[in-house]
Amino acid sequence: MAFVELVDREGAAEAPKKEKPKAKAPAKKAAPKAKTKVADKAPVAALGAFDADAAKAALGKKIKQDDLTMVEGIGPKIAGIFNDAGITTWAELGNTDVERLKELLAAAGDRYKMHDPETWPRQAKLAADGQWEELAKWQDELDGGRVVE
């Protein structure tokens, strides 16, 4: 079975041009969350604002908020493993038990078992709390994220 299209060439009007879809207006940003004061012994999750300038001044490089790779010993692949497990912020890493971190590394494969996450939660807590000078000093004492004895 064949289909034939009949076209009236005489007096046929030009087909109307299709209009290009208009770009959507940029989404409105959500209103900033109200900042709360943190008690001295509050959990790491209750944080103030991230100060990128203070972080850069102390560590000597630009730091992105909640970038787990700024923790000495964590590279992009390990950060991805933790992100996949729901650990996406310094506060979450700081509140994660070292044994849980070891389990995640072991589950990711033999090549990750060699990593020692003993210092990672403390480094992350210091970052989450904005204690950049103390973090920089401690990282200078570490070797690949490990305590040098």
C-alpha cells in the first residue's frame, strides 16, 4: 500500500514558519535560610555561613563549600563513594563514624581498603565549623591524611 501526497502548487500559500520556542525565564532563587546561632556544644550540622576568603587565606587555595576533597586523604573517587552513600557535606562526614567510612571503602573494592579514614571526620568538623587556621596547621602535620608518628 502506498501513500501519495497531493499538493496544489498553484495559489498555494507558503506554510507558516514555526516559531522557535522561547527560552524559559530563569528560575527564581529560593529565599536564603535564616541563620541561627550555634551553641558551643552544638552538633556539627548546625553551622554558620561558609567564609571562602578565610578558608583560602588559611589553606592557600580556593575552597568550595562542602568539597570533601579538601580533606587530606580524600580524592575525587573517594568523595564520589561517600556522596553515593549520602555523605555530601563536611558536617555529614564529620558526624560519620570511622568504622562506617571503612565499611564504605571496603565495599568499593580492594583498591580503597588501603586508605585510612581515621582523621577525616575531625578534618571535616574543623572545615564545617570554619576553623581554617587549626585545620591548616593540623593538615601540615598529616601525611596523606594520616597522623605521622
